[in-house]
Amino acid sequence: MRINADFTKRAAVHFDQTEWVQSLAAGVERKMLDRIGEEVARATTIVRFAPGSAFAAHTHDGGEEYLVLDGVFQDETGDFPVGSYVRNPPTSSHTPSAADGATILVKLHQFDPSDRTEVKRSINGQGDLRLFKDEHEDVRIVQWAAGESIDLSAEGGLEVFVITGSFDEGGESFAAWDWLRLPPGSQSKAVAGPDGARVWMESGHLTGMI
């Protein structure tokens, strides 16, 4: 399976214009943003867990990071409510579930193989945050003021996911849970909407994909 798999090109997915796709686990559906591979894949995905649903125990050979968008996501290490950001490094394993339902943004098989850094933190009630940074990638939460013009420098590639608010880029409007990916070496501009925008941004991590 290949979805938005040409990393030399700009890619965008709008939440309201994308259908849910059933996964192999009952009650777990996905909106695929980009993907290379079948069930085990390099993937960026919005995943929705119905109440009481779960995935079988599994190991993340290429790492996993996720942001909880709605509900409470769970595994053996605890409960992760809305606004939780988690990095599970390569070789980690867990059994994810959601007793009351949850929706997450998740990225799989995108870590440096030597990365062993675990991160568990909340983004709630805070402005700009750096969630993780090494020589391969920079992960941040950024708040844009209403009408603010932002230079989007994508020297090593850039992904932007809207948590709240909206912005325009390249004549296209992005609202809550919409996703934009810019290829390495590109430059663009965004303009925040009338209520501003709070976005998750990951940069520098796509150079090896082209």
C-alpha cells in the first residue's frame, strides 16, 4: 500500500473529506495520511478506537509516537487523556486500548533505529512546546496568533497537523485535524485564521525519503 508516498511532492489530507477505513482490529478505524506498507508500515495515521476496542500486543520495531486528540488512550503504562504526547522508541511494545473510546494521531516506523528516548507529557494549558529534538527530527507544538504570517521552511521536510484553529497555505485552507506535508528543500508561507491556530509540527525527518 502506498498513500502520499512520493516525498518529493507536497501532500495534504483534510479530515472531513477523508473516509474512515476499518483496521484488522474490531472497532478500530483509520484515516491514512501517508503510508508505505501493509499492516506493518511506515505510516502517519489518525486512528479512532471505539469504546472497549483494543489492538493485540505488539512491538514497535521502528518506534511509535502519538498525540491523543479525543477521549482516553490506554496501555499497560497508564491512561493518556486528550493532549497527551507519547514517544515509544524502537523495540518497545504495548497493548493499546480505549475503554471509553479515543482518537489519536500516530506515526509508526519513523524513528532513528538507535533512538531509545521515551517521552510522556501533556501539551494542555501551554503555548509553544518542544516535545523532542535530536539530529534527525524536531517535534513541536506551536501557537499562531490570528492573522499571523508564518514562514514554513522545510529544508529537511515538514509536517503540520492542526490541533485547533485554522490556517491557509498555498491557497488551501486547513482546519482542525487537517494535515500538510512539505517536501525537503521547499519553502512556503502560512497565514493563521481568525481564531489563530495551534499546530503540531515535525521537521527535518524526511531527507532520507527522497
